[in-house]
Amino acid sequence: AQKVTQAQTEISVVEKEDVTLDCVYETRDTTYYLFWYKQPPSGELVFLIRRNSFDEQNEISGRYSWNFQKSTSSFNFTITASQVVDSAVYFCALSEKVGTGRRALTFGSGTRLQVQP
Amino acid sequence: DAGVIQSPRHEVTEMGQEVTLRCKPISGHDYLFWYRQTMMRGLELLIYFNNNVPIDDSGMPEDRFSAKMPNASFSTLKIQPSEPRDSAVYFCASSPRDRVINQPQHFGDGTRLSIL
């Protein structure tokens, strides 16, 4: 089973639409962290948010918001009033302990978001 | 502040040649990571260092791959001999001193490697 599942391979929306990117994770660790990264067409990876397993508060940053629900092991990302500049591949990632002093950061396969003008 | 700096940005070489990718982490960051991104396998962690010491190299695909970090400001990922299936974008990332599990990783712009 995948550690991080982003079931939506590609999403296409029209500018100003709201869009939600899904992320479902799997871990046995009680202390873990979840991340979202953006990879625009230029190729670099840009950190968006980190959330720890003890903090289920939703977070809003401008047009971006994140919904973390431990009960469903999901960490979904919503973009409100999408813009063309939001077009990118978005990765969800899980950081968990895998042994003494060791950790692993596992990325989902990414969701490609296309925002049409 | 300067981010993670990778070089070269692009590399095209023939199969069998040695390839060396370079990375300069953000100053003060104690953790350094090497990732590979391909269409087929997505983003994969190859190896990471803490204070210049390799901690986990279980993601290194084969003995043809090696990574070193001779000092806190420089790391290399070497492929020898290179093969066409090594073609990918290789990212370097660094994280601050705190427990790496809870720190965001800052990524470089990547090296796009093409092996002909």
C-alpha cells in the first residue's frame, strides 16, 4: 500500500473556480508530519505548509487552505478562486520515524493542476 | 539568503560516462538530502546526511551511485558508469538543525540529467 496517495492525477479548472486536492496517508507512527509542496512548470519544489499529527486545526493562508483529519488520514488542500499562476504539480508528503534516529519523507505521486483562463 | 544551490542545471552525457552533481545547502542547515524525480517513480529519496555523515542511503539504487559530503557546505552525487535509465531530475534539499522530521526541506532548482 502506498504511504501517501494522491488519487487525482490531473485536475483542470477554469480560473476563479475553487479546487481541492486530496491526500490520504498511511503511517503507524504517532508523531508524524505532513507537507504540501508545489512544483511549477519551472521545475523547482516550493514548500507550502507543514502540519504535525497533534494539530488538527485547519489552516488558511490567503487563497490556500488545508483540512487535516486524522480520523480519515487525510490532509486535503483547497485553492479558492484559482488563478492561472496556480497551475503546477502539487505534492503531498509524509515524514515519519522509521527507526532510532532515522526518518523517512515519502512523497505522493502528485496532482497536476491546470487552471485555464 | 541564498537557497540551496545545485549545479549543473542541465547535464547531457553519453552512457558510460561519469556524472557528478553538486549541491551547496543553505548555510546553517545540518541535514542534506538527495532526491531523484522521474515520471515513472515520482520523487524518491536517495540518501541523506546529518552533519556531513550519511544517515540513510537505502534509497541509492545501485553501487554505481555514490554520495559524499566532505564539509557542511558541499555535497556531490556521483554516477559511474551512467546509464540511460539514470535520466531524471535530481534534487538536493536541506533542513535546519532541529529534528528533521518536523522541518520543511528547502529544495534546490534541480539538475536535469539526460544520459544518451
